[in-house]
Amino acid sequence: IQGERAKRESVEKNFIAELDRKERRGKDTINDIESNAKASLEQLEKKHSKERIAIYQQKIEAVSSERKLMLEELAVEKEKLDAIHTEMESKLAGVRAELAEVQRSFQLELEKRRSMAEEERQ
């Protein structure tokens, strides 16, 4: 009986030792798989990050070129407005000069009539 017990204990110890080895190998394998998965995820994140940066760069360049076109169009419109402003200023100067001349002639005419009215009174 003791021989059987010793044999059984020996078999159990061997079985437990084998289970421990297999459990350690399983844990090591799981750790390796997790490490590989993490490394793969990091690579994918780097790749996607680079792709996102490239997309943002393209968007920035597109907005920049659109902005440049708009600024060019605004410059053309500003030139047109400046030309119109200059033209209108010269026309206004002419109208002001005409108005001043009309006011002078009106004042002269008024003075003549006043002097004539005074002469008639006397």
C-alpha cells in the first residue's frame, strides 16, 4: 500500500509539475501574443496617424490655395473700387466747382438786384 501511495504521490507530483510547466508556457505564449498585438496596434496607430497628418496637410493646402484665389479676386475688386472712387471723386470735384460757380453767380445777381432796389428807393 505504501508503495502504491508513493507511486501515486510521485505521479501526482509529476502531473502537477507538468501542469505548472504547461501553465507557464501558456502564460508566456499569451504574453507573447499580447506583446505582438500591442506592437501591431502601435504600428497601425502610427500608420493611421501619418495618414491623418497627410489628409490634414492636403486640407490645409486646399484651403490655402482657395484663400489665395479669394485674395487675388479681392485685390481685383479693390482695384475696381479704387478706380470707381477716383472717378467719382473727380466728378464730385467738378460738381462742387460748378456749385461754387452757381453760388457766386447767384450772389452777384442778388447783389445787383439789391443795389437796383436801393437805387429805385432813392
